[in-house]
Amino acid sequence: MEIFARFGLGILIFAGIFALFLIHVRVVPQSDAYVIEKIGSYHTTWSNGLNLLIPFFCKIRKVVSLKEQILDFKPQPVITKDNVSIQIDSVIYFQITDPKLYTYGIENPISAIENLTATTLRNIVGSLELEATLTSRDTINSQMRVLLDEATDPWGMKVNRVELKNIDPPSEIKVAMERQMKADREKRESILRAEGQKEAAILVAEGEKISAILRAEAEMESEILRAEGLRQVAIKEAQGTAEAIKLIKEAGADDKVLALKGLESFEKMADGNATKIIVPAELQNLAALTSIFGTLNKDDKNPK
């Protein structure tokens, strides 16, 4: 009995060692996933960590990377709405979100997404003219990302970004575009130069206008001051004459003195450059004038 017991224990130990050799221990790294099949059917998906694989019954169907991946496609010929053939190369950033769908959803996911990108790009650019295509990269990128993300969702993929690297029109189109750009630049330069000359002319005219106004105001002020000066002189002369008359009256001057003063005034007028002299009525009578001179001479010779 003891021999049979030892024999049975040996068989169990051997079976255990054999089982350990049969069972494979697998360590799944971070950002990877293992799709496991059991007897030809999907069994489970291993995430990172320690996992046991039973030989003959289970096998690793596919190792899937969960990192974001990049697909750089070669240039694709695309025809715009205005019948211009251009070459566009694109870059796609995608990530696998469901390893099971990625494994069983489609036969060749990379080829499928490449062809899907080409057809989607042709559909979008085909509805745009060349100029709109060159200036609408962000719009094209957004539309492609949405469409590709919806189309690849059944394949366990998520499209995060789509970028158009280069848009290469034909050489003759490039030459025409360069000429157009040069003409536009020259046009803008001419417009800016004309606007500058216009503003300069306006400033010069405004300066001349202000200068003329200031000159007229200065002349007006000068005339006002000159007239004011003449007025003040006339006032002073009138005041002096009035004071003189007042003094003569206060001194009790008789008609002879007044006649003498009139004669002095007449003499001053005669000495001037005037061509016409208006003689007062009192001095028109020569006899009266002679009598005045005679009387004055007698008074001087015979003082009282």
C-alpha cells in the first residue's frame, strides 16, 4: 500500500510539473491589449498585467497597441469644383478604442482607412473651387475628421485629428496665382500711394486755409488798431481845441483876438499843399481884414 501511495504521489507531482509547462504565463505591457481566442472563437481581451494562457485551447489572436498612431498617406489626385487637378497629401491621427472590433471588424484596417480618406477628401474638395480649397484647410480638416470618425467607429477606431500637409496645384496654375498675387500687391501699393497723396493734399489745403484765416484776422486786427489810433488822435485834437477855446473864452478875448486866430489858421492853410482854400465869410471882406490889422497895429504902438 505504501508503494502504491508513493507511486500515486509521484504521478501527481509529474502531472503538476507537466501542467506548469503547458500553461504559459504572459505579461501584457502598458498601452497594449491581447485579443484571446479559445477554440477558434473570441474569448477575452487581456489588458496590462500578468495573464495565464492555456495551450492547445487558447491562443493570442492579435496584439493591439492602444497608443495614438499616425498614418501619413502619399499625395492623392483630387479635382476641384472648377476642374483643376491638384495633389493633396494628408496625415491622420487615430487610436484603437476597441481591440475586439479592430480585430474582427475589418480585414485590413489601415488599407481601409487609407481608401476611405482618399474618397472622403475627393468628395469634400470636389465641392470647392481651387481658391476656396487653398484657404479652407481648417474646414476641410474638421469635415474629414467627423466623417472618418463616424465611418471607423464600427472598426473600433477613433480618428482624433486630420491634417492636410500639402496642396500642390499644377505649375501653370502656380504661375498664374503668382502673377495675380503680384498684381494685387501692386494694386494695393497704388491705392495706398494715392491715399497718401490725397491726405497730404488735404493737409496742405487745410494748412493754407488756416494760414489765410490767421492772416486775414491779423490784418483785420491791425486795421482796427489803426482806426482806433486815429480815433484817439481825433479825440485828443478835438479835446485840445475845445480846451483852447475854453481858455480863450475864460481869458475874455474880444473879436479882434478871435479874428487874429482865424487869420493864423488861414495862414497855416495857405502854407499847406491844399489846392483849394475855403475862406470864412468874415474874412472875405478885404476892407474888414485891413481894418483888423490896422487896429491891432495901433493898439501895439499906443499901449494904455
